[in-house]
Amino acid sequence: MKSEPDQFRWVGLLCRVYAIALWAYPRAFRAQFGGEMQQVFRERCRAVARAHDLANLFRFLALSVKDWLTTSFRERFGHNAGIKASLSAVARHPATIWMLAIFICFFASTTMVRAYVISAGSMEGTLRVGDHVLADRLHSKARDIQRGDMITFLYPEDTGQTYVKRVIGLPGDRIRLSGKQVIRNGHRLEEPYAQHVASSTDPYRDNFPVEAPSYISARGREMLARHVKNGEAIVPSDSFFVLGDNRDISSDSRYWGFVPRENVIGKPLIVFWSYDAPTDELVGWNRTYLADLAQHFFTKTRWARTLLVLRSQPAQEIQP
Amino acid sequence: MYMNNHPSPQDLLPLTPPVFHILLALAGEERHGYGIMQDVARQTNDALQLGPGTLYGCLKRMLAAGLIEESEERPDPALDDQRRRYYRMKPLGERTVRAEAQRIAAALAAAKSKRMFAGGKA
């Protein structure tokens, strides 16, 4: 009896791949014959390896793939299933599902969703620096945006940057802030998502709109000059008033005005991965970041935030 | 060949080439899967290479039709110490493979009578 380890490492690898490929067969078939099929496959691999013939190896691989495809279909759907049955069978076949998934990853993703990394803390409390977020791109028409939704949009002052903020005001809404409290259309908002980190108050940031301090941009000044009436900013048509959840350190509509509808890209959907790294290292794939990633992937990944679904959070309007 | 309650060999003909050669491989000798695969390749001068899916798909249907049965599980001393499932032919399988050989012989005779077969002389 001989049971030496395979001298060719790829034999073991191929056998593991084949073990996974066996999932294409129906469960009962797998349970009855799966182990034997793996044995047979391993013996064939060894025989091919001993032959030291590359052409033979490729023939063997081609034959194995063809055998796997045809027989897994046959075992699932039978010889004489009709075209309709075979089509639905094809659709449910694991190989099809995998190919579809790969297709979506490569082609559909760029038009339907996009991945972003959060590199600033203005939404802290909801989105943290290092959160990797998938956002859809289907709201470019921005028809169904509600108060309380988070949106991704092109920063009006520099459309090369994508921002994420929360929609506070829709067209026609009257907005003001008094002592950090947002008042919309005369109702105080109870905002569970908002956080305040500064104990002091700022005359402009926390009481809005008032006389513009020097650091307000031209766009911000235009908003204050043209859209403020009776101490309230009135959101013009085809625009949104947005604020960051980390209210005291957020650069938002208070400083640079409304977000035009055409700047809206979509809504963030899910945090698919969250990595605890300094902001400047997250931007771009530089060497320090990659080294850090390789070393600390498991310890610095915020597992509790990974695969976190982001939901709209409408604020409670409190009657005066 | 899918029904167990029609045990007449004629109902199962013609056999597909893999089934025919698998039955021949089991003639007079029980074999495990890889042994069947090797013997079929020998019988056909490597023209018929059974992949594991084809082999076990056939074995499944042949078991269901009552042509073969499972034998014990034991290691093959020529390979390694892994236990392997052996298969052996049942009487129905033997009658069927004989009937198929007869059918092929008749077909061959017909081809010869039309001068459509030149090779295969003893």
C-alpha cells in the first residue's frame, strides 16, 4: 500500500477545485457519488501528472470541464427535458448564477452602484472615516428624494469631489437654525442622527441664517442674499438644503448654499467594509496604506460596521 | 433503461457507448470507478475517455435499471489505502450486454453485406 503525498502541488489544488465544482450536481447525486468522483478525479490527475505531457494535461482539463458541464446539467434536468425546462434549468444552474454575478461585478456595477470611501468626519455618528460605502447611481433624476435621506452628490464648489450629506430641506421648505436646533417650516426637528461635538456655540454655524462672516463662499453669500426671507432660508426649486450629521464640524449648505438637483448622484446603500485608518492614507492606494492593510486587516477592520445597511431617517417634527 | 420493472434486455437496447463499455469492463470482474474508467480506455484504445460525471451518471442509471450492483468497499492495493466502492454486474446486465453485442454484430453484418465495412478482419 502506498499513500505518499502528491509530488505535484497542482494535483491537490485541482482536486479542491473539483470538490467545489461538485456542488453543481444535485444534492442526492453528490451524496451518493461525490466522494467516489473525487477519488476517480484524483487518480486521473495523478496519471496525467506522471505522464509529464502538457498537451495531455490540457486535453484532460478540457475533457473534465466538458464532462462537468454536460453531466451536471443532465443530472439536474434529465436527458429529455423540454427546451423550456432546460432553459429554466440553465437559469438555476450554479454556474449560470456565478457567471451572472461576475458579469454584474464587471459591467453593471459602474452604472448602477459605485463604491466610495468616507474620508472626512462630517457625517460621523452615521458614517465614519474609513467606511467603504456602496451608493446607487439611480437617483440622478432625484425624483424620490425625501427629507432625512442621505444623498451623494457632486460638491457644487468643486464638482471633482463627491460629498455625502443628509437632506434637510426640499424645494419650498423654510429652514433656520436657532442655538443648534433646526427649525423647518416652523417646526423644531428632533434629529436622532445628529450629533454635536462642540460645547460652545458659533454665531453663524448654530444660528442660521444671519449676517455672513468673511469665510462664507460666494455661493453661500448668494444664497443668503437671494433666498432668505424673514430670517429663514427658502429652498428654491430643483435644489436641496443639506446638513452633515456631525453638525458642528460639517461643511454643508450653511456655508456653500443649496445642492442643485443635477448634482445629485444617488443614495448610499450599505457600508460593505469599514477600515480604521487615518484619512490621508485612505485616499489612493499608496504603499503605506497597502502595508498597513496587509498587516492589520483583521484587527483594524470594524467588523460591527461591515455590511451595515444605511436607511433613511426622517426627523420628528415637533409642533411649536 | 430507466425502469426497474421491465427486466427484459431488449427494452434497454440500444445501449449508449459508455454503458456498453462499462458493462464490458465489469464482465467477469468487479471494479471500482477508476478501474472501470481505465478498462474502458483500454477497450477503446483511449477513444472513449469517461469523465467522472459521465461515469457516475451512467452507474446511477445502471444501478436503477438493475444492470449492476454495488459490491463491498475496500482499498485497491495497486493504488493506495483509500477505501473504494466496487461495482459488479448482475445477471440482467450480462444478458443485456450480450444482446447489445448481438445487435452490433447484426448491424455490422448488414454493413458488410453492402460493402460498407472493410476493416476488423481477424
